[in-house]
Amino acid sequence: MATVMIGLPAVLPAPPSSVLLAELNELEPIQAGRAALPPLGSGSPAPPSLAAAAAATTTAAAAATTHSLSVTSSAHTGQCSSRLPRHGTELTMAAVQQNTLDFQLSVTADGNTIIKDLQPIFQEQEMTETVHAWEDHGYLATYTGKNGSFATVRIYPRGLVLIDVQCSDEPQEKASAHQILNKIEEKMQEILHNSIRQVKRLPALVRGAPVDRYWPTADGRLVEYDIDEVVYSKESPYQNIKIMHSKQFGNILILNGDVNLAESDLAYTHAIMGSGKEDYYGKEVLILGGGDGGILYELVKLNPKMVTMVEIDQMVIDGCREYMRKTCGDVLDNLKGDCYQVLVEDCVPVLKMYAKEGRTFDYVINDLTAVPISTSPEEDSTWEFLHLILDLSMKVLKDDGKYFTQGNCVNLTEALTLYEEQLNMLSCPVQFSKEVVCVPSYMELWVFYTIWKKRSGS
């Protein structure tokens, strides 16, 4: 690999290495923010375009760090100090925009020529260029600005050119980044117009914003929501709880980074109740989870004999009571009503108690968790938990009763198949049916299951 550095700015004489090392050792580590990835999406690969952008960004950041750490030396003391903030300093949130521009060519990419033709665009911005070349793997050019912005040009020999420009979310810097991208696109069209098969320019990815707008789907695709406000944020003993406002979906309940339910998602509630096919009049119903109050609110309209909801997290109930009123109505204002009661408890000991007492229900609705994305039950305790809940629920379900639960994204066929295999391993034989429903805020099709005890001769 050949490396060429062009136009490096003059630097002051460096302080003695021992002084610099001592000062750097005094720096407190910068604390990384908690990753906002839902349990269901963990381990899922990023979309190819974003993965490429991330890889290029990481490379560019490493290159920029080589000559961008600002250190000043005191003439009086001989000590040096870094501009990095000390631990404990309160920082103002500074969002960063990641802009991408991709070109697919119909011919082999001439990296040396492309970089030479694009060079004046970055020189206009007074950016410092570093070029890396590989004999069989193309070119990587990085460009760093005095204000901390940087860009990368990654050229693959087989006709792929990826441009990334990162800058702060300030209007002036965003305008400068867009200007660079516009000029690059014009220049590329000029020099390669007959060889360009496709140009792809995606909306900027905003990183580090006060309001996080990006959440992965269950099958690992990145979705940008139109979220404009965090209305509720708590860390309970059980989970991280956020309720965020979306212009399109209303308030959205997000637990541990997993989009649970939005005010727009009545389709979810109806599906997990049997899609309007059941008669709940005079029936006894057990809800496992359901802290948003949506299922309970819809059930009490149907004149059941008694609904018992078992939710472990009081903070979820508190947040939804205040900020998810379109979902739960006034049903969470009191933990007891004429035909319902809410138990703020762990459902496992409650189920065991009901089973021991011989108490049974016409319907059990499991709103605890989706089917795990993992397909290795021996390595994922969630599978064990689901199996336990299923077994206990069958013990408290009447012989002619029904058990409703969510599955997962319709694309996760392997995980769903494994779940269905688990149903054949319960302490009592069961049968099931499933339904696919579009849940608005999920932005993906979702599978729901109806399970009942297998009758003799069926």
C-alpha cells in the first residue's frame, strides 16, 4: 500500500514526547453513549450502503486523528494541554451529519484520474488531502477541514465510487457539505457521464442529535422516523423507557430501544385480541404485560366479566397513563375498575399461583415479548422464558379457551418456524393459526398467533 500526504498544514514544534505522553495520560476517557439498539435487532447486519459509509467514516476518522489532535505548549511551564474536555464537564449536544453519494460505473474505475479531477473541489474548502493506494483494491482519499469536518473518496477498481462527507449539523456547514456534493456530482458526470450506471444520493444521516430518529426493524433494516420530541424518558429497574412523539404515528412507546407501540397502532391491539372474531362478553381474560393499556382499554369496551392485567413495570404504566392517552384512554387512571384489575407484579409467580389454585381463563393474551430473533434456543434465555410462559398459560387456560400472542416480523421465517416447533414441545398438545398484520409504526408486516388446546380426536 502506498500513502501520499498532500498539503499538510505547518505545525508548531512539538513538545517533548515525555511531556505529551504525561498530559495525554491525564485525560479522562470520553464516555460512549449507550447504543440504542433493540434486543430484537442485536447482531443484525447494517444495510450495505450504511455499512460502507460507516467503514469509510471509521477509516477517515483514524486518518484525521493522526494530525488533527490539537496540543498547545506553554512557554513558561513547559507543560502541554489538550483541548479535549475533562471528565465531568457538561457538554452541549453537537449533532453531526453524514452525507453519502455513490456512483456505480459500467467500466473499471480509474482511481488516480478521479482523485486528481476532484482535488480542486476540496482545495477550495482548504481541506488537507491524504491518499492511500492499493495495487488490487483501489484508492482511499481523505480530506480534513480546519473546522473538524472531513470527507472520504473510496474508489473500488470494479466500478464503485463512494463519497462520504461528515460535518456538524450547523446550517453553514451543512450548506458547505451540500455544495461539495453538488460539485462532485457535476464533475463526475462531466468526466464519466457515459460510464455512470447509477447515482445514489441518500438523505443525510444525523448522528448524536438530542432526539434520536433512527431505529432498526426486527429484521435489521434501519428506519428513520419523523420523531421531533422525547416526551418521557425513564430508566426503571427493568428497562429503559422512552415515549417519543412522531408527527405521523403520534406518541411511540420504546422499551430498551425496541419500538413497542404507537398511538397509531390500533391494528396491533385488534390483532392480538383476535381481530374482532371473539366474543368477550361475560368472559374472564388474563393479560400478560400490556403496560401501555391498549389491550385493556379495548377489552373493557366489550363487557367482559373480569380482565386481569399483570404488568411488572409501574414506570411504563405511569408514562403511558400520561402520554399515551389515545391508546389507553382513562383505563390506567385507576388500577381497579368494575370489570378489570391491574396487578403490578411479575407474571411468572402469578401464573404459578393461579395454576396451583386451579383458576382458569377464557382468554390469555401474551403481550410480553416478541419471538426472539435468535435461532439458537440453547444460547438465548428468551426462548426459555417464552416456553415457560406458554406452559404456564396452558395450565390456566380453559379447555375451550384461546391464547393470543405476537410473533415477529414476517421476514424472520427461521425464527418463526422455530417458535412453531416450540409449540409442539409443550406439556399439553396444542394447535395454532396465524395472521399477518401491517402495524403502522413498525413499518413491516407482523405475525400474530392464536393457540388453543388440542381436543381429543382433532
